[in-house]
Amino acid sequence: MEDLGKAKYALGIRITQETNCISLLQDKFIDQILEEFNLTNAKPTTAPLPGNSKDLKNSMEEQPQKFPCNYWRAIGLIQYLVQCTRPDLAFLVSFISQFLETPRSSHFKAVEHVLKYLIGAKSFTLKLGLNLLKHQQTSILGFSEADWGGTKEYKSFSGSLIYYFGTSSWRSHKQKVVTLSSAEAGYNALKTYNGLGNLFMKQLKYNVKVSYIMKTKVLLQLLQITSIIMEQDTSIFNYLLSGN
């Protein structure tokens, strides 16, 4: 067996090993995707989804495409980015995957819009490892956000990120329950993710301090989470609530 030194590239991922972290980048893989769909010289878009994305449900009245393989292929390639280095694309894949069964021309245009967005965002890098300043605390920091009422037909979407000395896991999915407000949607997103990540956290042999941040201002006034001992059951209903 021969030592080839530090890994620099694997499975379409560029690897850069720094002092306190490892950086993962898939710029070459994105270039290959753009070349496959003839979008290498296309004008990049600044928004990840088109402005009419709320009306994509109405596009179901259009005639379905005879050959939807390109649509499936594009979503699969973007999904690989999400799994490896691009948590920011998780919501996009979850949203456009709703039309996998019978995609229409409007759905193809939406996927093309996402690919054009990657032109200007292909340099986004995922950093793994402890990369903190001296004054920063080495605690777990989690983010949770939900889109409530984005469309008339869909349930709420929720996206969750949790950071453990760098981004370690992420998720975006359609909520299985019907929520009645943006605050409830964000609260449910936090509850759902905590249940999924609880098993992993319980495997840690020491107590950790967990902080969750929710973007919804109303929710910030209703919910305050201080700390969680991961040796115990961390059901959302065990969280400390403040206020009326």
C-alpha cells in the first residue's frame, strides 16, 4: 500500500485540509452538470427559485412532458450536491421534487432556473471541523426555520440545520401536520428535527449545551431554550417555555 498524501479530490468533491477544518467544494461537479444541460454560458440567476414558483401547482393543467428523464436526472444531480456539500439547496430539491411523477414544461423551467443559480453559487464551500475564535464557545448551535403559507395548496415546509463545531447535518422536508401560523410551523420544524438528531446526540459520552435559533420573531418571543442534557429524552415538550 502506498501513501499518496492528503486527499485532494474524491467523488466530485474538492478537499482542502486546513489547520482546524476541512473544506469541501463541488465546483467541478457543478461545471459538469451545467455542461450536460448546455448551460455553461448561461446568465446566472441571483434567486434560487423563479418568482412564479408559488404557481407551479397550477402548471399541472399543462401537457406532461413525453420524456421526463432530463427532469429526473437534474434533480438527482442537485440532490447529490445537497447530500455532500450544499445544505442551502435542500429546500429547492424538496420543493421541485413534488413534480417528479408528471413534470410539465414550467417545472423544467424551474429546474433550469436552479441550475442557473448554481453558476453564481458554485464556489460555496462547506467547512467541517473546529474553526472557532478564542472568544467563541464550543457549544452546539442549531438553526430551524419554516415556510408557512408560501402557497395555498401546500403544507408548510421546514428546513433545519444543526452545527456541531461546523455544519454536521441538515434537512428540508414537507411537514406532515397542518399548522395554523408561522410560529407553529417553526416550532414544529424544531420539534421534528430534534427527534431525528436525538439518537446521534445520545451517543455522545458527555453533556453538551445546545442552542437553537429560529428566525421567526413571534416565535422568539414565545420560546426560549436554555440547555439540554442529551443523556435524557429531549422531546420538544420538555423544552423550557417563557412568557404567557
